Amino acid sequence: MRTSNGLLMIGLGATLMYFFDPQAGRRRRALARDRYVHTMRKLEDARRVVVRDATQRKNGLVAQASRLVSRRDRHPDDTILIERVRSALGRVVSHPAAIEVNAGGGAVRLGGAILASEVDALVDCVRAVRGVGSVENQLSVFDDPGNIPSLQGGAERSGERIEFLQQNWSPAARATAGAFGGGLAMYGLFRGGIGGLALGAVGAGLLARAAANRDLKSLVGAGADCEGIRIHKTINIAAPAERGRLILAEQQRVLLGADSTMSSAQRDSALAHAARLTDSLAAVPGWMQWFVRYDPLPAARRVHTPVLILQGETDRQVPAAQATTLAEAMRAAGNQRVTLRIFPRMNHLMLDDPSGDPRGYASLPTKTVRRDMLGALADWLAQML
């Protein structure tokens, strides 16, 4: 008991020292207060979403129950029946736009192109649609897409699945599963033993699944197509678009080109020496080898999250053209949420510098990061978050 009380007092004292430190305590308290307010707002937003989702699902269940005991809507209009069928077939076929649907008097006629592996699932799905009396199969069946335009691309559909077998859970399902998982984890903790440990692990896994809304494989990074971490937003500051070897070579050309005391032959000799030095450094495994060989563009083309690119116009270490190339590569790959900001008179260090020459960094009148750049960053974050 004394040991636990002593540890508690030590923890309390450390907390008080952290938040009431004479120099940084005020900032730390402000950050803690802001984090608390942000968390409360997020919880309130989550509560409203869960309540709205649960209310809508309750209304849906009531409507379904009333239809079971009501004789209305058993013979719907042909247009309504066609739309019901079209909304259902998207769950079982990989190319729903290729399917033609016609209806008359409760009889549904299916046409168009379809893969052979999906025919039975489609017919069964249409038969189960409310108001369908019979199904006439006039589909053109193909074993593989071949050269059929309407069967190109598409995604395999898994059919109708219950809520907890889907990849994304609804807010109400997440709240229910999270509450159950948290309770199970607490019960396992207090029970103890092997059984308690197993129940706690199951509960913790269920709670994590509900909180992240991602399957467990994705959470732990298991499988070739699963990622343990997902990037939601990307910020690049003076980031290169070429391999490090080309960046270093360009830096050398800029620096040596600005030296008026060197002859053309001396400059060429110095560039060749710099290239050999880069090769020798790249031969040793480590960060420099990775930097020299890594090509950023293939990775940039796979980024589909919002991106902010900040670049100084007078940057001589990573020229401004690199930022433009990076943004164009991302947009060409389909990412239209790329924001590019190039700031005049700003060097590689985000400082005000009309020349951008690294040899003049030490003599710059100010070492303060440009306020307009920080303002652009803050505005973008406020918009995205």
C-alpha cells in the first residue's frame, strides 16, 4: 500500500511540475486546455452522428416491419420495380452498368453482358427483390471480359453481408461494438487468469476495430495489401522531385557557376570531382546511399490525399522548379487536391533571402521563419482539419 501511495505521489508531483513550470508551464496548460476542448467537441460530434444513425436505422426497421403486415406496395409501378432491382444488382455484379433491366406486371427481364461466374448470384438477388414475381434471363454470358467494352475494369462484389462482416461499420454499429468490446476488456482485466486474459484481448481487439473502423489485418499491417498506417494529409516543404544525385549535381552547378574567380576548365574539374565524391559516399550503405538513389515521383503519383507543397522561390538547394514538377506529377496521376505555394524572396530555410545562396546563410539579418509561409500552413491545416 505504501509503495503504491508513494508512486501515486511521485506521479502527481511530476504532473504538477510539468504544468506549473515557470518557463513552459503556461504554454503546456494552454495546449492541454485546447486539447481538452477539441476532444469534447469531437465526442459531441460523434454522439450526434451515432444518435442520428441509430434513429434512421430504427425508422428503417419500423418501415420494414410495417411492410410485412401491410398489403400495400406488393405490386409496385414498373419504374419503381426497375429502380429496386438496379439498386440491388450493384451488390452482386462487378459491372452493374452493363445490365439492362425491364419490368412489366411484376415480371423482370434481364439483358446485357455479364460474367458467367455472376449469373446465378444476379438471378437469385433479383428474385429476392420485393415486388418481383418472375425473372426472365436474356443475359449475354461471357467466361472472361475479353474485348467486351462494358465488362472492362469493375470490382468484384461480395454480395449482401451483415453489418459486422462489412469492411466499414456504421456509426451505430461502431458504438455498440466499442461499448461491448470495452466492457469485455474490463471484465477480462478484473477476472484475471488465462480466461480473463483471452477475454480482455478479444475485447481490446473489438474496441480497436470499432474505434479505427478498419479490419484487424489493416490495423496490424498484416497481408500484402494492408497498411498499418494510413496517410490522410501530406505537407511537403522544399521537397525534391528528382533523385538525390541530380539534386546534389544541380547544387554544385549553381554554387560553382556563381564563383566568378573560376575558369571554365576549373569549374568542369570541380564538378567531376564532386560527382566522384557523391559516388563514393553512395557506395556506403546508409542514408546517403538511399538519398542518392531514391526517386520521389513514383511515390508522389500514388498519393491521393490532400497535399500542401511549400517552396521558396530563391531556394538554391532544392530549386522551385522541383515543387512544380512534384505538383504536376501528383495532378497527372489523378490527385486534384494539391495546393502549391511558392513564396518570393524565400530560401531553403524558409527565411527571407533575395539571393538564396547557402554561403550567405550566416550573414542573413533575420533567422525567423517567414510569417506568410507559416500563415499559409496554418490556413491549410485549419481548412483540412
